[in-house]
Amino acid sequence: MPAPAPPDAAAHAAAIRRMFAAIAPRYDLLNRLLSFRRDVAWRRAAAAEAALPPYGAALDLCTGTADLALEVARQHPGARTIVGLDACEPMLRLGCRKAAGREPRVRLAAGAAEALPFGVGTFDAVLVAFGIRNVSDRATALAEMRRVLRPGGRAIVLEFFQPRGTLFAALYRFYSRALLPRIGGWISGHADAYAYLPASVEAFPEPAAFAEVLRMAGFGAVRWRALTGGIVCIHVGVRG
């Protein structure tokens, strides 16, 4: 069992849950609007990396409103089950409404990424979209992802990064720092949440550094690729 999180980590996790609970009613709308609907394509690309075998099983960590879990189900009709796990219950309730009557293989549950309620080798793929950046104890979460993967199973991480060294990167920095927080705050009514987004992205390791984090967590054959000019990257690692 993972060791108990230190008090500062517990406080951070509680703050993140409150933040996402507050923005849940406008979360999907703002994802589409602020990304110019590119988030749909990003999740589609991540889901394709799961490469689930017939009757396979996948776990979507930090599932939020279950967009990625539903996309995995759509792309892998032969999969047995797709589980979505999140610590924020208001987000899960919205995800349950989306999945109800639409995709019976998708089931959602409350839980923390640092203490997954599943046995060793349960899943053929574990995915997390825009969530590992918010986890209080990233090393423990990655260790848990590896634990619940079967040998040969894939960990897929879709995350925001900061583009570097181009005119596009400069334009994106202006958008993410100046415009995105104002638009997100105005529509959601929670400006702090959308100020947190660019700040947390800038504090996250760069793509090559995060690939090394995955290797240090015990994943092999680690690779990554950038999408949309480096705004997001997909990292893939394999449990040996």
C-alpha cells in the first residue's frame, strides 16, 4: 500500500478537487472553446495509442467527465471494459450522465491516482489526459499506473506543455497567460481555476524531461510526440 500523503500533498489534493468541482458545470464547454475544439482530436490520438486487444480492459485516470473513456470505448469496440476514475465527484456525476445508455462498458468510480483500488495487472492500458499535472504525488501515481498494468501494457499520458522557440510559441504564451484566464474566468465564474492552468503547465517538466520521469518510474520503450505545435504531447511507456 502507498504511504499516506504528507499534509501538504493532502491539502493540495483537496484544493484541486474543490477547484474542479467549482468549474464542473462549464468544464466541457470551456474545453471545446479554449482549445478551438482541438481537445477532441487530442483525446482521439491518445485513445488510439491504447491498442487494446480483444476483451481488453483500460483505465482512464483523472477521467473528469469521461470524454477520454468514451473515446477509448468508441475506438475499441472489442474491449471488455473501460473504467474511469476521478477524485472529484461532481465531475464524475456529469460523466455518468454522458455514459448512461450510451456506452455500458464504461463505468466510473471515485478514487485517487495515488492509491488505485485495483489489483496487479488488471489493465491492458492506463491513460491519463490533462491530469498527471494536477496529481499531488506524481511518483506514486506513476508507480500505481505501472502496478495495475499487465506486462506489456501501455501507459499513455496526454498533457499540456509549453511550446518553445517559435513565433507560434510566443503567440501561444500570450494566449495562455493573458486571454485564456480571462475567457475561462468569465464563462466559469472562477478566474483562479483558469489562472492555475497556464501556471501549472509552465511548472510541469518539458517533454524530454517527462519521458525520463516515466523511465525512472519503471516504464520501458518510452516515446513521445507533440501535437498542435507542441501545445500538447502524448507520452507512451510500456510495462516490462
